[in-house]
Amino acid sequence: GAVVSQHPSRVICKSGTSVKIECRSLDFQATTMFWYRQFPKQSLMLMATSNEGSKATYEQGVEKDKFLINHASLTLSTLTVTSAHPEDSSFYICSAESAGELFFGEGSRLTVL
Amino acid sequence: GNSVTQMEGPVTLSEEAFLTINCTYTATGYPSLFWYVQYPGEGLQLLLKATKADDKGSNKGFEATYRKETTSFHLEKGSVQVSDSAVYFCALRKEAQGAQKLVFGQGTRLTINP
């Protein structure tokens, strides 16, 4: 199947700094990618839909100025958590569609101190 | 709104035991239903799916039947192996929302002991 890769897998940062997480489709092109957030022992919540060459579509309740999404190419989407705070600590997962099936990255665990 | 409720984990079984992980959903219309599996250190992978009532999805010895009357999609396997240890997510996708948006259950961690 198609491969989606995220980087970094783990990141620790200080409160107030910004962190960028990359999501790459390694062997296919993805015009649309999706970003999810997962809290401990909870389900994955869709944050936003990332569209290549246009603005991302955010789900209700997600701050678009805090979670900046850029999809500059058909194989790369980035999520930047700006001015991170401890409550932003979470597991972030991206996915992309290929041939009607969704493929997921390994996830990125963000810890904000 | 649409939602998925899964059996709370963690679930611990011995090898060759019978497995059931319950999943029920709430949705208008006729959603497609999925089970995803996440092995340690890896991303979610599609395990099986069913797109209409009474369909049975199956893969790697796992099965789930789309039951519209009980709004359920329980995951079963007759004889589990240590390699089945993972987190399992039930999910639904409703056509009106577009092809990619999924609503997930909270996940069930399964541990199989030798």
C-alpha cells in the first residue's frame, strides 16, 4: 500500500515556541491530506483538511491561527503549532488518500513544557 | 451528529482465545464502516470495511458484519495470536461529508499473551 511518513515522531519544546510537523506521501501524490489530533485514551479528532495550493479547511473549534497548515506540494503538508502551550501537548496524525483508501502517518507526539 | 462508541479497553487475552471488540455507531443515513489497526510504532492501517447493511468485511482472520438494525459493527476473530496485539479503531464515513472524513471511536488496546 501507499506510504505516508511524518516527521518528527517526537518533539519536546518550551512554552511559547513554534513547532512544525511534516507529513509526506512517499510514493503517491496527494491533493488532499488530513490532520488529526489524539488525546490519551480518546479517539482521533479531525482538525483540518489540507488542500494543495489553497487554504486549509478547519473543523469547528480548531484555531486556524494557532494550527497553521501549509500544503505547498502534492507530497508534503506541514502543521505548525504556533506559540505552543502545555495544553497543545498531544499526538498529531496525518493521512492522505490514494485510490479511494486513506493511509496514515506514524504520528508525532508533541510535548510542550 | 455522527459518533462511534467502542468497547473500552484495555483487553488482554491468551493466545488462541476468541476475540470480540464491540462497536456501535450513531449516524443518519447509511455510513460506511471501518476497522483500523495501529501496531506499536506504526500508523493506522485499514483492517477491513463494509459499505452497506449486512455486508461482512474480513481480513487476516478478523471479521465484522454491518448490522443496521443494531447499528453495530463488532470485530471478531476466532483465534488470536500474539502478533494481533495492537490498538483497534472503529470508524464511520458518511457519504454526505465527502470521501475522506472519518469519525473514529476511542480505540481499544488489545494485548495477547503467549
